[in-house]
Amino acid sequence: MKRLLLACILGASLIGMANAAIDTYEFKDEGERARFRTLTEELRCPKCQNQNIADSNAPIATDLRREIFRMLEEGKSNAQIVDFLVLRYGDFVLYKPPVNARTYLLWYGPFALLGLGVLGLGVLVLRRRKGAKNSVQAALSVNERERLSALLQQNSQDSK
């Protein structure tokens, strides 16, 4: 029984190791290796929300690393590789998308919302101040003040 359990555990661990593949690429020199590392760390995985291509284990990230290696072997520049990936997957693969008509909301939206919030807060404060001022001035008319005085005098005489 112990041998069967040990065999099952060993088999399960080997299955896990079979799925964990490590990318190994042969580079011409250290400069090309550094370019590969820089590109894979600067580009976002299209499947993963906030993980770069170098750290992702998603199949698409593996394909992208292989594609980047292929383009480096062809002698393409970093800009050409990034342009190819942006053309294929959109600005999502960039951690810092460019400022253009499609990304104005992304870049300037938070500042616009902050400005609207400050403006709304200012309007609210001014309305409350104006409302408090008007409520104090219009709190009692002359007739109401005379009636209140009379009631207070009557109350003070009744309590004596």
C-alpha cells in the first residue's frame, strides 16, 4: 500500500514537471540577450492582466517570446518589434500607451474627474453657505418676532 501511494505521489510530481517548460534561446552575444530581456520585460502579456511577457506562463506569452527571439535573429530593431506587436495586439501590450486621440480618456480622464469633483464640492459649499445666510435672514418675519416676544414674556410671567 505504501509503495502504491509513493508511486502515485511520484507520478503526480513528474506530470507537473513535464508541463513546466523553460525557454532556452541561443543568442549571438550578451547585447542581444539584454535586448531580448528588455523587450520581454517591457511588453505586457495579452492574456494576463498585469504581467509582462517574461514572467507570464501563458501559452501566448511563450509564443510572443519565441516571436521576439525570431525577430531579433532577423536583425529587426526594438522599435520594429514593438510596432509589430502593437499592430497585432493593440496598445494593451504596452505598459505606457502613447498619447493620441484614442487614449486621451486614459491619460487625462482621472484629472478631469478630479477637477469635476473639486468643482462639485465648491458648488456644494457655496450653496450651503448661501442657504445658511438666507435662512438666518429670513428665519422670522417682524410679526413672528413680536409674537415670539409676547409668548416668551407670557411664559416668564407664568413661571413666577
